[in-house]
Amino acid sequence: QVQLVESGGGLVQAGDSLRLSCAASGRTFGSYSMGWFRQAPGKEREFVAASRWTGGSTDYADSVKGRFTISGDNAKNTVYLQMNSLKPEDTALYYCAAGPYYGSSYYRRPSSYAYWGQGTQVTVSS
């Protein structure tokens, strides 16, 4: 059974940094894409960042490009989202997702991901 467990969220001030972690288990993810999405209250879930588990192509939402970085540690089966220069508009519930790799053009589609974590809350105060 595949499980994705996020951690690392919290309450920070604008300009601070956080690193989210997503611990994956239940299968090998070598041929998978790993993504981060977020959902703010009253808004739809939106794409944040994604990468192929084995590395290579990455994609970022324009709103986070240059501030967020997705990376992975194969030995720990963990994906990270380093978030720098956080803004109040980054406040949301952040989800980790995993799914078969279809190509980077599919990264932004929630339907590309078969597995989702429960989310970790990030709150950025101004």
C-alpha cells in the first residue's frame, strides 16, 4: 500500500523559509513523478512544483519560481520542497502527490497523480 506522509509545515513570518518533506513508502518510485500541490481556503487545489523521481525535468508554478525548490533523496524515499522568501499568499494546505511519469507536460494535472498525502499546513503571517 502506497503511503505519502507530509511534514514540515508551520506558522512563519513573511520572508522566512520552510522545508516540507514527503516520506513515500509502499513501492519503488523510480518511474514516477512527484509533485506538490496546495489549497488555500475557498480556493481550488493548485499546482506548485513537480519533478521526476529519478531527477531531470522539473516544473514550477510561476508564483513560486525562483523561491521554491523540489528535490528528492532516493535513499530515504523522501521528496522535499524548500520554500524561501515566503509570502502570506503562500498560506495553504500543501499536498504531496505521486504518479506514473507520463512526461513533464503532465506535471500540472492533478489527474496525473494516483497517490496523495494528507497535507501539511503552511501559514505565513505578514
